[in-house]
Amino acid sequence: MNKWLERRLVAFLTAPVARYERYGRDNLEALRSTIHKGDVLLSQGDQRVSAIIRYLTQSPWSHATLYLGDELLQHGGHLADQVRERFGDEADSLLLDALPQGVVLAPLSKYSRLNLRLCRARLAPEDLKTVLDRAISSLGWRYDLRNLVDLARFFLPAALVPQRLRASGPRLGSRAGAAVICTSLIGGLFHAVGYPVHPTGAGRHASLLAPCDFDRSPYFEIVSHQLPPTDFDYRALAGAPTSPEDA
């Protein structure tokens, strides 16, 4: 694809939508205290491409990241120094993120303003270590921009889409061995240690996963980061009905 067109396409699809509805309040500290290394953090993005993914998957979730926490600091060395310099106080709460720019690190605070879902696998400690090590090794991998090209068709009149692209169905997974999207990257990390996302009988390869697959998986626990662990009084919530007549 022409580099100029590629940049314009990425800019168009990743532009924020005009309106975004939050389900809860920002609470970064609650999220930090709840999330564990190896957790998959799903987000309901606020970009044009997010709306397409939600429509195609019939799910609220359009993006997935993997929580690394302070794993890079624990590794030490030059990489740890780089992380401290770049992220400062947030260097101990980092995510693995696959974006059009490639596979990169992002601070947990980047997604704290979005609607989120926390999915937790029950990995053995040695397999969790393998997942985290492989995740760090994936930094710098290339993003599958063909995925964005396919999704962009939903914004174009049919007459403007070449016949060869019209013939191929929409997809969310990567078919290029050297390129990934968020879900093929994270799914591949779990599959590498034999941890399934889909039930074994479904035969779902990591390259075909969507963010909602982690949400719907019987092998991932959904963890609430919104409810306080104690002293939760639902009657004190703003807007909560106080009588049957108010409901």
C-alpha cells in the first residue's frame, strides 16, 4: 500500500468519535490495585475503528492489551533504565499494546478513562513467566495494517472498493506470519503455553480471535475493578432509585 495512503487511512480510522458514554468513573488506583500480571485488559475504544469492531463482533470490546506491571523493571539492565526514563512513576504498571505503530509499551493510565473489562487466566507460575517473557520479546513486532484496510471498507461506498477486496470477507485476525493485531498477539502468547482461549473443540486459532473471545471464554475469570472490596452501599449511588415509584 502507498505510504501516504496508509498514513491517511490509519489517521482516519483511529480518530475519536464525537460522543463516548462511560459506564463508570475513572478510578486508576482501584484498577492498579486489582490488576495482576498476565491479565488481559479489554477496552471499549473511542475511535472509528472501534465502532466497526464492536459491530462485527456484537460486543462492547474493541481492543485487548496484556498487563506486564513492573516485569521490565524486574528484568533490570538497559531496558529497565529505558522504561524508567520514558514512563517515570508509571514504569511499574505497563501494558503490552499492539497498535498501527507496532507492538509497544503503554502505561495503564492510557486506558483508565475508557470502559474496561479485566480477564484473568489461571496460569501456573512457570507458564505466567513464559507468557511475560515472550510478551517482552515481542516488542517491536510489526502490526498487520492489512487488517485496517479490510475494516476501512465499512466506511466506503461499495463502488469504490476493488472487486478483489469485496470478495474477501471481513476479518479481525492476522494472516501474515510476521505481523500481528492485538488479539492474535495475546492469544498466541497464551496458546504458546497450552492455555486455550476458546474451548478446544472450537478449533479457534489465535489469528482468528477477537477481543470479545476473552470476555466469553470459559477459561478466563472476569474481575471487577469498579466495586470496592468492602463497605459497598448500593443505596448511596448517585441516581439509585429510593422507592419502587422511583424505579
